[in-house]
Amino acid sequence: MARPQRCRRICREPEYSGFTPDGVPCANTVVLSVDEFEVLRLVDYEKMTHGQCAAQMDISRTTVTEIYESARFKMADSLVNGKRLIIAGGTYRLCDGSALCGGPSCPKDGLPPAQDILPKKEGTQMRVAVTYENGQIFQHFGHTQQFKFYDVGLGRIFHSQVVDTGGSGHGALAEFLRKNQVDALICGGIGPGAQNALAQAGIKLYGGVSGLADQAVEALMNDSLDYDPAIQCSHHGHGGEHTCASQGQETVPACGAEAGGHTCGGHHGCH
């Protein structure tokens, strides 16, 4: 398995998303990632050394050199061959305000909302969201605190990023995913209300999945993902049990039961 990339720190995203050669509206495309753009900005525009750039972006000097060489080649390819230059994607995080970024553009109150920091996906890519916790697929859609987003296409992952849901409840999560241009969701248990909301948002559901999030996305790309197309939350009146989904879900008191004061729609309800 390839070694995961270290998340590169940048203090501001590019003001422009791309450049097109004059008189060539249908030019071929070169994609410059946001972290490649940042290395060019710091080294060529701000005149930093590779060591200074590495400290700024919280990566090694060797990585800076690799990114710089890749970015310079892409710039040359665009200029020499008249290709459209698109700036998007990459593995990065925005400055959290505690770093010495230099400049008023650094956010001072932590990361902005996820929909403001995710790069737009390319037209040929699909964005997959996975309910996420410590590398695993979180098993309760309505209570997930994080999603991991993957931009995939042509049998590879172009970009991935973990984002917080901001405390959104189950009723708002489908809209959260829609705003983030998600095409498909991989999760464990999920109730019919959330399923309907996802369907209305045009998001394909792959429920009843457990295990490592990264492996599930790889399986989806290989058409080998083991999921349950009939996933649902089951309410059982007998035995005082409420079970969510079909794989390894915790059990809580039945809807309407008084054990622990739990009622359907409480913290453990599945919708």
C-alpha cells in the first residue's frame, strides 16, 4: 500500500481557478494542485528557500523539491503546448491561525466550513463520502461527526480529505453532502428518512458496509464492494431492543420504551 501523503499546510487558496490560452478555447488541460500552486507562490514569488517553504507548509524539504519540479513542468507544459491550466485538488489543509503565516488572509478562528475548503471536483471525477471515525467506517449515519471525501476516477483516488460535519443532525447531513458535490455515500446503518433525503439529492447509497474506509473506496472503484442494497434500521417491539442496520450495530432500547428514558428520535435513534 502506498504511503499516505502528509497534509500540506497552505494559508490561502488561489484567487483564480485556471487560465486558458488566448484563441484556444478547447485546449487540452493541465491540472496544477493547490499545494503545487503554493510551492510555486512561496519559492518563485515570495523568494523563499526550499527549507523555508518546507517549514511554512509543514512538510520536508525533499517533498518541497519534488512538488516544485512537478509544478514547474506543468507550467512549462501549459505555456509551451498551449494547454489550459486548471488549479484544483491536492492534499492540503488551511492554516489554523496559530502558524506564522504572514498576511491577513489566514483564518483566525480555525478551519472554515467544509464546503468552503473542499476543492471542486473535475468533471470526469466522482466524489465519494464515507462516514468516518479513526480510519473506520462509522456505523451510524445520523450521528457521524466526520466524513472522509474521496475524488475518484480512472481507477485512482485523486484527492481525499476528512471534514467535520459541524454537529449537523441526520436531517441536515444529506444537504451537507449535496453542497459538497457528493455523488455516492458509503456507510453502515442508515434509516429510511435519511435514505429518502439522499435519493432526493441524487446521491447513490452503499449501506451496510464496515471496515476500513480507504479499502471500501478501493473496492467501490473495483466494483467489488460488499454492501447491502436493502439496508435499513429495524425497530423491534419484542425484547425491548432497537437495532440499527444489519452489521455490528449497537443495540439500544426500543422506540417508545422507557428504559433509560430513550424514545425514537433521541440520541440513539436511526432515521
